[in-house]
Amino acid sequence: MDTLTLALMESSPRLRPPATPLRSLLIHGCVLMLWLLLILAAFRLGGVFAWSVGIAYIVYDTVLLMFVSWQLRHLARTSAQSPAQAADTLPVSLGVIVAAYNEAAALPLTIAALLQQVDAPDRIVIADDGSTDGTAELLIQRYGLEMPAANALSEPAAAHPSLRWLRVAHGGKARALNAAALHLDTDVVLTVDADTLLDADAVAAFRHAFSTEPELVAATGVLTPICGRSFGASILQWFQTYEYIRNFLSRYAWMRAESLLLISGAFAGFRRREMLAVGGFDPDCLVEDYELVHRLRRHAGVHATDWRFRVLGDAQARTDAPNNVPAFLRQRQRWFGGFLQTQYWYRAMVGSNTYGKLGTLMLPIKAVDTLQPFYGLSAFVLLLAYLVGGQFKILLPVSAVIGTKIAIDLAFHMASVRWYRLWVQDTRRIGLGAALLAALAEPFSFQLLRHSGAVMGWWSFLSGRRQWARQNREGVLANTAAHDG
């Protein structure tokens, strides 16, 4: 058995599950019982309280918005960029891994973005996960790489000395990333998806962050979704752009509360020694990046290690996002299924003082999030039932509640776009009309799609379904073609 597998067995609660503490059972059980009681209220109560499940959903979401707003208030006064590097600080070495399975169309764009970095990475490894689509021909003919033996690194490309090729048997993204990380000798490993295009100074931002903060173990950059040029893709990109803005601001807020959990593997940096010490990426998780951060957090708490986790506003990239509803639902099904896997495996951390605010605040909130889509969809179904049944004594006060929530969302939306642009140094003006339209339309369209995908994720979790398949990269290809044109 190899050392990485042994490290995973030692560190992972999936492989060595601890007893579930009573506090975790109570927290998760209360979330379920509250939902059942609120559904019962629809048949027992009248007026606005018949829609108690919707009120609970709105109150919960509003409290989270208030928390994020409080954590972001200082962005109105500062850009929150990284501090200047001390003169005596030695820069860390940094290697990039691009895990690719049948990505011959998008790979040239990803590699070009990496080769054009103002601070070039020391290594770029294309971890070819058994591709059958012409990836090998691309790497040989376009970049001059020689085909390596299986599980071995190629010699560097003559024209690009940092570029290497690793061939592994098809086994999924996590295994490809682990194999490449074992072949690297750099201090930091940057994982970049084959559909993600880094801005020119992204690597410099990561190198700077890891060089100036020795305790930094994992960091994520800021992603902007691109979907394509069709009408449907444009609508999805519009909604997902606002979603990504809010999500990354939320990560920044949780980082300030020392509770950041979500490090996007599409564009993430890890200190290599610490990542391998806990066993690398888990091939059995649907969201291997999210699970790895939990494992690092668990290790840090158990061993009282001051490991830190960051989201870097000055490290930015564009990433391909679903361009149609079925693709979007599949993505969210996998994401939420992986979230449920991870929440279950790490249930012993929920409510634990060992992990500081992460254990006592963030993970209990994640326990609520496991059933959040059921709260949201139940509220919507009840609204439809009241409307069809002509129960206006319920609908009128409920409409006032919804209207108040939309006003709150609009105010937060406008503020969040401003905070985001201050944070990432984006000087574009805020579009009031677009923001208002998004605030009005999202609760009855995009939000329902997200909740539907999450409910499908419950099926992935309960059935144990796992897969990593190639996606249609229409967004990256179309956006780049338009930019070049």
C-alpha cells in the first residue's frame, strides 16, 4: 500500500469513522424536525403562519445576508488586497496541475493562459486521465512533448521548459491530481481545471500569498462563469454571475470568521507537503476539493496547528459553466451530493469546540443547509397551492413578506456588487436595472433550479453514484473566440 493511501486512511473519517456525538445528532435532528413541524403548520394554522416554512426560509437567508454584510463592511474603506511582500521573504516554488479527461478542445486555451503568466509557474503538469479524444496528439504535435510511459512524467517541452505531461489510467480527477502532486517537487500545488482560464497575474497572487504567510495551507482564487453565446446560455450566465459574486463574498466573510471551507478545486492552491500529509484528494468523494479542506481543517483542529485558509481577491480566472438547464442540474446534483457526503463523513465535527468557530458556527449552519432546498421548494409548492385554491387570506400577508424580502435582497445585491468590485479591483459601474431584475426574477426561477439540482443531489448521496465525465466547453471556446475576434 502506497504512502498516500496510508495517509488518507489515517486522516479520513470516511475510512476510520468516529462515533457520532449526541450534539451532532441533535443539531441535524432539529433541522429535520423543524421542517416537518413547519409543513404541518400549513394544515393547522391560518393567515401568514400557514406559510411558516417560507417564513423560516426567508428569516434564515436574511440572517446569513446580515452576517455577510457585517463581515464585508470594511470593504467600503479598503480594497482588502494582499499586503506588500517583505524584502527578506523568499518566494515559494509553485507547480500547476491541469487534470484533463478528453479536453483536447479546451486545453490549448488553458495552457496558453498559464504560459502567459507574468510570474510563470515553475512547473505545469498536464495530468492526462486516460483521454481518448486526441489529447495525446495535441500535446505531441502542438507542444512538442514526447509521450511518457504510463505513470511517468515526460521530458520538458523544448519550447516550454516548464511544461510536462503525465499519463495515468482513467480513474477520475482526484486520482489524476494525486498522481501529479506526487511527481511535483514544488512547495505549492495549484490545481486548475482544463476549462479555467487564469488572468495574467493569477499565479503571482498565489505565489505572493503563500510566500508571505507560512501558515497558509489552502487558498482559492475568484472565478467568473462563462457559458456561451446562445440566448439560453446568456440567461444562465447572467444568473450565475450574480450567484458567483455572492458566493465568493460569502467565502470572504467566512474567511474573516476563520471558518472558510470551500476552496474551489477549479482554481486552488495547496501547500504540497501538508496536502500529501493528509492523503491528498479522496477519489470516493463527488467534490474532492471540498472534502480535502474538511480533512485539512480536521487535522489542524486535532493537532492544534495554526493552518490558515484564504480566498484571494487579486487572483482571478474565468471558468466554463453550464450552458443549458440539464447540464446545470447535473452539476448541482453532483455538488450537493458531494456536500452531503462530506457533511456526513465529518458529522463528528459539528458543534465541536475543538475546531473553533468552524465547529460551533459554520458546520451547524451547514447542517441547516442539508435541508435548505426542501424548505425552499416546500415554500414554493405551498404558494402554488394557495394560489390555485384561491386562499387570498393567506396570499395577501405572504405577499407582503415576499415583497419585504425582495427589497432586502435588492439592497444586499446592490451593496454586494459594489463590495465585490472594490475587492477585486473592478471599476465597472453597477447596473441598477439588471440588479433589480435579478432580485425580482431569481426567487421564482434560478433559485428553484438550484434547489431542484440539490434535491437530485440527495439521490446521488443516498445511491452512492460517482462519476467524472467530460462536459461541453461551449462557454470557454465561444468566449475566447469572441475575445480574439
